[in-house]
Amino acid sequence: MMPNTGSLLWTVLSNSAGHLWQSTVCLLAAAALALLLRRHSARVRYAVWLAASLKFLVPFAAIARLGSSLAPRSLAPPVLRPRLVFETVGVGLGPFVPPVPWHGSASTPAAGNQPLALLIPICAAIWICGALIAIGMFCRRWLQAFRVQRAAMPLRSGHEVQILRALEQARGSRRQVELRLTDAAIEPSVFGIFRPVLLWPAGISAHLDDTHIESILAHELAHIERRDNLAAAVHVLVQAVFWFHPLLWWLGARLVEEREHACDEAVLAAGGTPEIYAEGLLRTCRFCVESALPCAAGVTGGELRARVRGIMGHTAVRRLNAAGKWLLSAVAVGVIAVPFCFGLAHPMPVRLSAHVQAAPPPPPQPPPSAAQHDEQGASQPGTPPAKVPEFAVTSVKPDKSGTMMVRLLFQPDGFSATNASLQQL
């Protein structure tokens, strides 16, 4: 095992554990905030849940490090004396004997560190397998939806297209959404992120009135305007990275539930009739054998019974007043500002690269003659003192490599250090 394997393991585990508990605390705080906002618009609660999901991708340590790197460094590194460094690392005149490493050496690992050496690849393998399984499941669902979208036939005319264009004009949409007719027994849904396509099942229009079609198309346009597919893809990425966190899967269900409620509120706020809209949802469910495609925002997602109950008992949702908006904005800014200010208060230490090279040995001197030996012995009785260590080259400069790995290299002809602080030197 390498000398820094134990410290690397501890760094990875401590940073990961710190990020997980911080993100979990933010998720629980978002749950409490969503509970307080249960009487308000679903759009606000959805934004709170989405912010909690994005927090898992932004560790506080990275924000604090950014602030620490931007903090001014008032303390300039002092000039090190070669003799001081020489005596500190313990290099003598005789044969070089390297110090005892902290966690064993590369050739003879310590017996007590064998479990640590095996723990890193085991944990990495388990995490990679779980992430690959989560990504593979998402890719399979996406390919399934892509095949349905590719086989669908574009609709250029018809009363569905006329209703869709009228809704787009009333909403002031700049780009027209493509409507495609599919033979798959699915519900109306939107597939795609940057160029979304609205999939309309063939034959469903015969079971719906124009008012029902208008309300369902308005629901799908709300998904497109809110970019719900993009937000869903981001949360899938979070779930793939932190697949072992059970609260993230519960958070995914909350996101789907709140986005459907938000689209229902958008349809009703645009003038939709609750009875007609609820009847259109129920007729769609009776006609469609399958639910919405995976990786696509449908019209019957979420808890349908709760949605119908909420639509029929719809009242004007409470809007956030100025104080509520300022409070939510302050919370969002504080989540970023607190670790950033912490980093500013703790500037990053100056990292140095040092290299100390021992002076070449002096050339061999001819043995003294008998007369010189007798003269030196008479003038200087006893053994002469040892020579003070000297060095040929000593270089100390700030390290700009950008790496965080500290390397201390002891060699028979000198000593070198990379990314080491002054205290370590």
C-alpha cells in the first residue's frame, strides 16, 4: 500500500460523509419548508424540492474552497535556511536512512493497513455498479420513449393542431411545438428536453370533446414551458450518483407529484373549468392502457385521485407576499453565502515545492606523509570535529501545479517536497 493510502481513504470518507449529512439536512429543511407552504402554489413547493435535489451536486466544501482561494494571502512565505531544512528532515553525512513512513511502505505494507487497502476498491466497485445500474435503467426507458417518438407521424392539420396553435398564440409562445400521432396505447405526453415533441395517441380524440382536448393540451404546454423534462433528467443524475440514499427516491416522487399539481394550477389559472378538466383526465385514463412514457411528462402522472380531488375543490392558491419572497431569497442566498464566507475567513495556505540537493562529495585527498601526520598530531591532539553538512542547490517556491496531493520524497542525494505547507516543511 502506498504511504498516503490511509490518509487518502480518510479524506475521501470524511468529505463524502460530510457532504451527505449536509445535503440530507438541507433535504429535511426543504421538507419542513414545503410543509409550511402547503397552502401556497405547487410551483413554489416544486422549486423548493428541486433546490434540495440540486444541493447534492454542489458540496459546501467546494464553495468554501472557492472562497478560500479568493481570500487575500497577507502572509508571505519566509525564506527557509538550507541547514534548518537539512536538520529537520534528518539527513546526515553518513549513509541516508529514510524515516519510518506513517502508513507502511510501497514494498512492505503494514499488516494493520491491509483492510484499509481492500476497503477502497470494494467501496468503489459497489458504488460504480450501483451507478451503472441506475444509468442503465434510465437509458433503457429513454430508448423506449425515443422509439415511440421516432415512429410517430407528424400532424400538420386537424382540430387538435388548431387548438394547440390557438393555445400557443394565447400564451405568447415563440416556437411552435410539434404534434405527433402515435399508435402506442399511451397517454398524451411530452418527450424531449431542448426540442420537445408532444405525442398524441391515435383515436383518443374520438373520446374527448374539444374542451377536454384544450385542457389536456394546455397541461402539456405547461410542462414544456416549465422545462420539467430537463429538471427530471437532472434529478435522475442525482439519483444515479447517490443511488444508495433512500431519501432521494422519495424526493423524486415528491417532484413528480408537485410538478403535476403545478401544471393543473396553470390550466385552471388560464381559465379552465375544473369539471371539464377533471372529466378529461378521467376519460384519458379510461382510453389509455399504459401510463405516460418513461422520461416523458404525461397528463395523468402523480396521485391521480388526489389531483382530481384538488381540481374539483380548486380555490385560488395563496401567493407569496413580499416578505415570503424575501425570506425564500434570503434562504437560497444564505445556503451559498455561508460556506463562501467561511472560506474567505480561512484563506488557503501557501503550498510550496522544495528541493534540497546534497553537495557532491569532495575529491579524495592523498594520504598525508609521516612528517605531516606527526605535525598535525602535535598541533591538534585528538580526533578532528566532523564537517558541517553543506548543500549545492536549495530551491523553495510556491506550488502552482493545482494538485492536492502532498509528496515528500527522500533520496540519498537530497530531499524534495511538492504541495507541502510551510508547517510541513
